[in-house]
Amino acid sequence: MSHEAGTPDAVYDLIETIGIGMLVTSRQGADMLRARPMAASVKRQENAIFFLTDAEGSKDDEVREDPKVCLAFADPKGQRYVSVSGTARISNDRARIKELWSVGAQAFWDTPDDPAIQLVEVRPTEAEFWQGPGRIVSAVKMAVAAATGGRPDLGTNAKVGMR
């Protein structure tokens, strides 16, 4: 895998393509991490990633206790992966909730006016991504490398400052 300079736009492009990410929070004093899948809404001009969430969940308490979070996005078939570290906060911004409302959100709430909806806003500080050429191409490259004694080029990897 080759290492190259990445850009915040490359990170946001991958997040938008993958769509669903694991939001990882920690619980102070409990010495444990918790991850759950969430649909991401990227606002790259604001350097922010938003998630609609239910006020009844434990995410809001965990974010308030420790706002440092990790987001992990994976597309194994396309061999695309993104890890984002940042700071989260909980918001009840009703205008933003309406702006981010989608058909997918209707699976959880009836309307964007539901008072149980809150926002998790993540401000990324750094990210890392990996992109491969796909499973079949990777398998062929590994077979050729094994036969020739070379090293396969399995894509790119980049660390990105997001501020």
C-alpha cells in the first residue's frame, strides 16, 4: 500500500460514498468503548459530520462525559475504509434537524419535529483512509507478487489533518 498526502475533501468523499459509520464513544470510569452504526450527514464547508439520534439513547450521556469520539466507515467490497478522530457535542438545533431529515430518518421518527430527535455533531481533527483496487484486482496482484517475489500495490493510505 502506498502512502500519500490526503485531503479533507478525499476523506469527506469517502464518508459520503460509504454513508454509514460506527460512532465510537467512551464512558468515563467504565473503562470501555461502545460503537453503534449511524447514518452520517457531511457538511464539509463547516468541517462537521452530523448524526440524528434519539434522546433516549446513551450516546448523548457518553458524549457529554467524554466528547472525544472515533468514527469508522467501511466498504469491504470496494476496499475503502476511513477512521476519523474528533470532538462531538449534542445539539437540539431544530432547524438543522429539519435540514438533515431524510427518508431513512422516517424509519425511526414520524416527523422532524419529534422532540426525541437530537443531533450528534462531530468536528473532525484528524483522519486516515485506505483505498484498494477491489477484491478481484487485489487477489490478482497478490498472486502475481507471490509468483514474482515482488510486493503488490494494494492501493493508497493517507493520514489527513482535518482542521
